[in-house]
Amino acid sequence: MTTVTLTINGAEIVAEAGLTILEVARRSDIIIPTLCHVQGKPTGNPCQMCMVEIEGQEDLILSCVSPAQEGMVITSDSDRIAAHRLERLAILAETHFGDCKAPCNLTCPGQINVQGYIAHVAKGQYEEALRLVMERNPLPFSVGRVCPRFCETRCRRILVDEPVSINHLKRFVADWCMSHEIDLEIPKDAPTGKRIAVIGGGPAGLTAAHFLTRKGHDVTIFESSPMLGGALRYGFLEYRIPRDVLNYEINTILRLGVSVKLSQKWGKDFTLQSLKDQGYDAIFIATGTGVDIPLEIPGAVNPHTYSAMKYLRRMAEGKAPDMGKRAAVIGGNNIAMEVARTLIRQGVAEVTVIYPRSRVEMPAHQRNIREADKEGAQFLLMASPVTIADSVEQGSRLKLELIRMKLGEPDAKGVRQPEPMPGSSNILQVDSIVSSLGQRAVSDTFSGGELEKTIALSPNKTIDANVRSSQININGVFAGGDAVSGPRSVIQAVVSARRAADNIHAYVMGVPKEEGESRFNFTRGKGFDDVDLKNFDGINVKLREKMPTRPPEICSQDFDEVKLGFSEKMALHEAERCLSCGCTAYDRCDLKELAINHNLNINKTGMGTTPVYARDYSHPAIIVDKNKCIFCGRCERACEYDALELGADSFDDKGRPVGLILGFNDKCVSCGKCVDSCSTGALNKKAQTIPLHTEPVTEVRSTCPYCGAGCQIILRVKGKTIIEVTADPEQAPNYGALCVKGRFGHEFIQHKERLTKPLIRKNGMLVETSWDEALDYTAKKLFDLKAMYGPDSIAGFSCARATNEENFLMQKFMRTSIGTNNIDHCARL
Amino acid sequence: MTNSIADIIEADVIMVIGSNADTSHPTIGLRIHQAKKNGSKLLVIDPRRTGFADEADLWLRPNPGSDVALLNGMVHVILEEGIWDKTFVEERTENFEELEIVTAKYTPDYVEKITGIAEAQLRAAARLYASPGKKCAIFYGMGLAHHATGTDNVKSVANLAMLCGKLGVAGGGVNPLRGQNNVQGACDMGALFNTLPGYAGLNNDDVFDRYEKIWEVKLPRRKGKAATEVWDAILEGDIKGIYVFGEDPVLADPNAHHAVAALEKLDFLIVQDIFLTDTAKMADIVFPAACYAEKDGTFTCTERRVQRVRKAVEPPGEAKADWQIFCELSHRMGYDMPYTHPEEIFNEVTQLMPQYAGITYERIEKVGLQWPVPTQDHPGTPVLHIGRFTQGKGLFIPEDYTPPTEMPDAEYPLMLTTIREIPQYNFGSMTRKTPEIEALCPEPFAEINHEDAVRLGIDDLDTIEVSSRRGTVQLRAKISDRSQLGTIAIPYHFAEVPVNNLTLNSLDRLSRSPQYKICAIKATKVEA
């Protein structure tokens, strides 16, 4: 072999002669980016990403076609090259049109791969859907019931009819897995030996425990109550989150291997110092906001006036206080709505919510207000409590004096604050009052130990933790959830705790925190107004499935769950409504990856804004979206059948195609190699509907199970599901070539008709049985036949589809255990 | 295959006989087309106008089942014209005289009478393949093997290749294309009634002694029954119990009614499969098995390459890997197979089989090895028979032409041949579960020649009834000049059109392969 010696980026390389610079670089693990390169098939329209500098030559040259020559001094990483690449990328990005991630995904505070789990539902892969949710949210049962559903507000389907019922689908998969007793078998990293204390077993504490345990840490939750759950148990009553569901959810987390200490009061049973002394490597405070802001009006301290948290907790503990027949709820937040609905269920005949502004200004979610309204809560708006006194009237305990409010002049920020209307006194006769004026982490300062006293607090009496690091002002102590943010939704607590878990992991392991996902995103339009309605041509109206709900007049009589959950059929139907906005080539898109690596700011340089071409679904296995095509030509050149027609009516001044032609001719054998070669998401497999973001995907190399050609395949596995099958262009004997069966024909693996249990014939019918019975019975029958008729009365058919090892064992079994050469297989068939 | 897929591109001449690799082995078909494009000459012998026939430099369209006569005719011409490889024949073969004697009567005239191939074409084909000094590869498939004279066909191909000295060189060879992913391996492993693993014959007492020592058990040394013979043995009362591992004879066997009748008579039927196949529905016991993606192991492909199969996902429910089922059942039968991983089984295979002796899982971690691999430092054997034949000298075994068992007659005037469609595989139990594949190929069509269609009053897409002496199927017709005059071709992937109810269980006398490719049928239009 003749060789050449050259230098790339300062490294001297001895390479085989006759290779291109790009090939030499690749073989030396030097990455020179390219968007258009197909081994052995140069293009006349190069992407120019692979251009390099050669000492002594003024112009940049294409490394993909230039032969590596003796003594060359090559640079592939200079500023000049980077600038050139950036310029080229900007040109390509300018006409690339599509969504990298779907708006639901981007809007979700948890950054959950919403489109992915909906696609799993549509395929009937409920277990995998839940596993995907659990990658980022370990509380799918609760969140699936109480989430404010930020995602649904941005669902593009709104521009067609109604948003997809995303949250109900999440709840469906969680409930389905519970009722089918699915063990998700969530993987855990090897033990790190690090111990972490989590104070508080509510949503944030449980979330942190989940993710830290998955990272291999030894986590102990310290919970002050006798049961875990925090706000999930004591803030939402059974009609929102049934106890058996909540217990199941918590147990799913604990089964990972989390230690729990119940009825442990912080400051009394333990302190930060005592935890440190016990050798915990980090402490996470997730105590939530269990302290109500007090109602500070005359007469507020009386036996019939409760704060919201205290009232709800007593109800949750089954120690219902006597609230009489009429109750007032002071406050308009979400917790106030829970209080009102709980009072109604408790049997209070008249429940009046009092709020100083109008209904639309109430901080509670409108959905929650509507539910309370439907169940019979009354709303006294534009009113504020003044005093509470013992009632003198027959049949009521308290006299609540109110003052009517009106909106004042706009303040500096333009907000019209309510002002009392002088002299407008109202009297409300009630038996009990519950105030819900907001919650904080602590009433004054933390206590119980020296360290506790020093915890820095915000003016709102929440813990002051660094937004990026989750650390508080004490080394090794982190905080998250409502205790830091004040009362927020469950999903927000989950996110806060997940971030904290990442930070704690980095802290205890002494490693840098994993980089967050890039925010780089092509979008078909940020706001609804930016989205071209042509995007939805051909999409028919299909309204969302209605959540089966018990009628308010009935459900308000008891504490049973109000919303009953989707049936499987409804879930499938609803999942099919998803428009699949996000790109299913997300994980393999070279354009996106290079744009991120080169810090391309497409918000400045521009991206496509309108769909120029309709998506083409005419191929049986492949979807073509020409709006994403960057005309790299890899599909055409990778195709070994000359089956792709790629061209353009003309080219614009920057060399981009106008009137793009991309289609298949009748030579196409649907082998799908073009899709695996596509540099963006212009070509997609119809069956690959799951966008893969940061979820771990395992690539398992194997051999195709069809004909005897022995093609090498790569099974891409996410969770426990094969997502797609590809091939390695470098691997003998097929060098990336597969037929339609090899690339697409693997749905049988996870088909519902697979046999899952041994069957035995009883009374003429095949019925399920245990392995023991099936094997014992078989062995006995074979013994009997041998004894009665001799071993040659038994014959075995082996399997040309099974492995060598198994064929070997089958013939060994027949020859040894049975004692016959009556063994054969279908070689001839 | 004596040779490798990778050296197809090196062939000067490629002869394809009885194979439509475009549908049966698409990635190999692709390489043959690429070689053609790259300058190789393509010689196609097939009654059916395949995609290869369309591209061929020379296409011979013989009468179905006349291959031995045609191949003998080619030998005859080559001898007559003196263009055989005399050195090769002299140095590396024996029994040449017998070849001369047997093929003497296969004059072009005589051959034309049997095959319908004119002398000029026969001579052109013989010259093209013989091309002295050129590398010529033969590829054949089930179109050659699925005949009552299948082994005769194969031997005749081997005779031709040896005569012309086309073996032991990259770009040459005799290359059977194996139909199933591991049919090569299943044969290698001795899942055969007439050999032990590694093709050690049942008459080899030394091998038996060795196996008995290693396996610590007395082994039966009498011959077993071939799968295709089992049905008669059941009906005659000799066989009472069957263990069917991953096969569906109810659909797959020729004259399937015969197989069903036999299965019904059985005392005990065990089926081990991934789906409840038609055969499994008749079983007394069904063991649920893991599929290829749910277990570790190896497959051996048609080019003798031993490659890894790796577990990617868990089997569904309580399904188990087949090897585990064998171990558990064997244990209950009193013979322990205490394997804990397929690699342990493989290591036993390599200990017993000289062809696999040098292979380890570690060595095939990235790229598979082509057997024989006699030692752990042996690089594998991409081309067999370089310099010398494995068995010493190559033996010419000339055979005479025997007509197919069932030829058309007045009552059944047409011939049936069974074919594959590219998207589907075998009986569709796997492929038909992928919607894209069903979209590409949702139903079978009876491919019928235009002239036959006109004569029978059949229009394109008419529903027709096709019957043989053994059964009847209905399906739609597709008028196509791919089918030879007098022949209807039907794909066999579709359980709703069980074409093996028509086929003939006439077996090759040695290999016991059935004659899937020819039986006499009649076809009539079904009036709506």
C-alpha cells in the first residue's frame, strides 16, 4: 500500500494514497462536516460544508473530492472556514420550513416529548408512552388529572378545530398501565455510594427522589406526615386524585429503591446539621408551601374559621370539622376552588366564594372555577371581608361583614386595583369560613437549628434558591418546588425538582452539569398568527373526544372521582387527531446539528415561513416533505436502484431549487435507503412516528430474519420497543442495502397476536397454561410414545428461521432425549 | 454459495438459472444488476420473464422442468466445441468419461425437442458460460431445486461449472441462494435426517463415537425420516408424535391437504412458534417462543457467513427463547442441557464441527466469518475450492433428463409455478403484520400469459378458479408476459389463497424436496 503523509489541524497523518481529504480525515476521527457526501458518489452541486484550507492555496477547497496529497497542510477548523459554513447554513436554513419540536413540547414546562407519547398511544404502545412520559415526569397519574395543560393552549390543532386532549391521553396511559399491572422496569445507573436526603415527600420531593435514584444515588425522603404525597394527598382530595391511584403512583417511585422516613418533623426530629452529621452528601428541601397567609381582619380567630390548608388536610385525614350548612370561602385561587368543592361534598348546602375582583381576574384556572360553579358554588365577586363576629341570628354561627369593591383608576402599570366602595356594607350569615389567601413556605423563618435560621428567604417567604444551580445559601443544600416558587402547578414542581436533581447529581459526583438541550428550533410559526393556514390543507375537522364525567349534581354528592378517564377506543381516536407537528427526523437531522454546532441564529438569518409544497403521502412506506429538503441529493445518490427523481424547475440566486421535484419512479422497490440517507426530515418512514429527543436509544446490531442473504441490520430500541430498523453502509455483506422487508417488515415483533403463554388442549380446546404444566405434560407424552412405539415414532421439524444454537439443540434433543434421527427442517420447502 | 456476495461484481459472466433474486434475495439481486451495469455479461435461464431476463445479454426460456436436458445440452456443445477447461478437468476432477457418455445424446436437436430452446441459443449460452479464461458465476434458486429432479438439476449445474473450471476463483463459483435466513445454519447444525452436525454422515462410526463420548449418551445410528416423508409415515401409523419448531406445514407443505390429514391422525402434536399458526391451532401443546429480536445467537447466511443475532427487546409475556425451551424439556426428559447462554451452545458447536472450529462470538462481534474456519487464526473462507476441492477431487455425476412428475394433459392443460413477491415473505406470518408491506402487496394475482388469457376468456383482474387434482383456489388474474405460454404463476404468501393445496408432493429421490415449481392445473373464470 502506498501512503501519503499530510497534516490536518496540526496532526500528522499517514494515510493510504488515493483517498480524498475527507476520507482521510474520517479515518483519523477528524470531523469535517458535510451535508451532501455519499461515499463514492460525488455531486455536481456540493453543499460546501466540507471546505478546508490548504497551505499555499488561496481558495477554500472541497475536501470531499480533493485527493489527499503528500505534504499537504490542511486546516478544517479556522474562523474563515467557520464563517463560510455559517454563511452556507444560513442560505439553506432560509428556505427550510418545518417544526423541529412541536409547540406542545416546547410549551410544556416539563419539556415532555408530548408528540412522542401521543404517537405511541396511536400505535397502541401504552407502556412505551408512559415510559416516555416518565423520562421527564414521574407523576403521570397526578399530573394527568390536575395539570393546567399549558401544552393544549398551544396545540396547532386549534387552528383546525380543537386542541388534542393531551393530558387525558397521559392519564389514560398511566391508568392503563396500572390496570394491566405493567412494571415499567425503569433502568437505574450503577450505585454511586452517594446519599441524599430529601425533606418533604410531595411532588417535588418524590420527583427528585425518582431522578436521583435513577442516577444510582441512595435517597431517603423525610416526610412530616404519616403518609407521602404532600399537596397531592392533602391539597387535592379524592375526587381529583383517588387515593389508590396516588398510592400506586408513589409506590412506583418507591419501588425504584427509595428509603422513606415518615412522621419526621424537620426541626424537631432532625435538622440540616443532623442530616449532614449522618453523612448525607446533599440535602434537597422540598417542603412546599404548607403555611397559609392568615386572614387578618377583626374576629378572624374563632373556632369556625379555618385556613385552607388546615381544612383540606383535616378532610384528607378523615377528620372532617363541622362546617354547618353555610360556608364562605375567602379567596379566588386554585386552592379556594378545591375548598369550595370539598365543602359541597362534605354536605354544606350553601358555599359562597368571596373575591374582591371580577371572575376573570381570579387567579384560579378558569377550568377549576367552572367546575366549582357547576357543582353549586356561588360567587360573591367585587367584595372583601371586613370583620367576622358571632352571629346573633338563629341558625347561623358567624356574621361576616363585607365591603363592596370597585375598580380604581389604572395604576402606574396600568392595572386597575379594586378599591372599597365607601359605605357599601354587606352582611353574610354563615356557619363557617375558610380563607385561602395564598400560601408560603414558612411564616417567618425556618427554625429548629442553627443552620435553619440562616436559610435565606424571598420577600414572599419562600426559600431563596439559585435558579440555575438550585442551591440555597448553605453549601450542599438545595431547594425546589413550591417552597421556592410559591404555589404553582404540580408539573412546575416536577420540573423544578428534576432540575434540582440534575444539579445535585453534578454536585455530589463533582461533574459538570449536563448541558441543557439547545433551544434551537425551526418553527412553522411561533404564535398562532404566524402559522400559515395552508399548513392544514386537507385536514378534516375531527372534534376532540369528550372526557366521560359524572354529572356535577351527582358527583358533588360524594368524594368519588369526577372524571372517569378515556376508554382505549377514545384514546386511540384522540391520539389520531395529533397533527404530528414536530419533526420525526429530529434525532438524525444533520442540518439542525450543524446549525447548532455553528451557532446559527435562524431567528436573525431567517427560516421558511410558508409551506411551498404539500406533503406527499403517495408512497406506501415513505412520506415526502419537500419543504424540508435542502437539495443535498444524498437520497438520489444513495439509491442503488436509480429510483429517485430529484430536480428543480429553476434555481434562485443563491443556488436553491425553485419548483423542487422529489419523487419515486417505478424502479423503486421501497427499500427505504433514501430515508436513512436524508440529511433532514424531507424523507420520513411512515411508520416512524415517534420524534426522538434526548431519550436514550440503543442500537442493537443483528442479522435480518428474512431471506438467506444475511443482511446486517441495526435495531433502534427505545425503552422496550423497536422504533426502526436501519443498516450500516460500512458493514458486510450488504453495505447498507436492505429490501423493503429488512427495513420495514419488523412490526410482527411487537404484534398483539404474538403468543405469550403456553397453550394446552383440554376438552378439545387450546387453553392457556403454565410452563410447568405444559412441559411436564409434554415430557410425559413423549415418554409414553417412546415406551409404547419406540423413539422412531416421534419426529421433529426444526426451524430454518431460528438460530444455529437452537437448531443444534433441537437435533441434539431429538437424538439424545428422544433417540431418533427423525429430525429435519424445511430446507427443501 | 461457493463464493461471496461481495465478489459478484468481479464476475465476467453471471449465469442465473431458476432464481428471481430480485424478489427472493433483493440485496443479492441488486449486486447482480450492478455487476451487469459494470460490464458483466448476464445469461439468464428461466421459463419466467424475470427482471434479470429483461436485462440479460442472453435469455433462454426453456420449458419448465427441462433443466437437466438444457444443462446437459450445454455440456454437449462445450465438449463438441472443445472450449472446456482441460487443465482443470484433468487436475481436479474425476469421472469425466461418464460425463461424456451421458451427455453424448444431448445434441442440440434432442435438447430442442425437450426444452424448446433452438440450437443457436443453446450454443450461444454454452459459449458465453464457457468463455475460456473468464470468471463465470452461476446463481440458482428454488426454481432449480423445487423439482422432483432437483438434485439432478443441481448436479448438472455442478458438472457444467467443473467442466469449465469456474470454481475456486473470486467472481466464479456455484452459488445456490438459500431461501431462509438460517437454512444454511440449520443444515450445518445437522437438523437433518441423514447427517450429524457438520454434514457428518450417519454411516461414520468414528464421528458417532466422538459425539457419544462428548454427549455422554448412546445415539441412534439408523437413518431418520425426511420432513416430507413424515406425512406418509403418520398415515401409515409409524409416526405418532411430532415436535414442530417454527414451521407451519399446514400452509407450507406441498399438497397441504395431505399434511392436514396426517396431523389429524397424530397422537401428539407439539408446536413451538411465535404466532398461533394454522399448524399450532391443531396442536396439543403450544410453546410460545421468542423471535429473532428477543434472543442472542447466530445465523449462517447463504455465503456461509456466521453472523450474530442479538437480543434487542424482551419476549412478550411468558414467551421464552427456543433454546431455553429445549433445555427445560430435555431436563424433564432426563437428559440435562445445562446451558445458561447461547454462547455456551455455540462453543459446543465449534468443538464438534470442524467447519466452525475457529469461530468464537468474540471473533464475529463486528463482522461475521465465512466457514470453513478451521482454527482461531484462520481468516475464514470467502471462496471455496481454491486450488483443491474440500473432498479432494471434483466428481462429475451426470444425470439423464427425467420429465416432471405431473405434466399437463387434456383435463389439466396448464402448469402452475409458485413465486415470491418482493415485499412479502413466505406465508406472510411476519410481513403481513406491517401495514406498509400490505399496502405494497395486499393480494396475490395469478399471472397468466396474454394468449392463455384470451383462449380462456379471462380479462385482467377477473377472478379465476385454479384447480389441480388436489385442490382449488380462487384469486384475481393479472395478464402478464412474465408467464410463459401455458404456465400460471401464483405467489404463495397468502393464507387466503393456499396455493399449496394445489401443489404436488412428488419428492426428489435424494433430497426429498417437493416439486413446487410444476404441477398440472386448469383455470376457469369465475362468473360474478
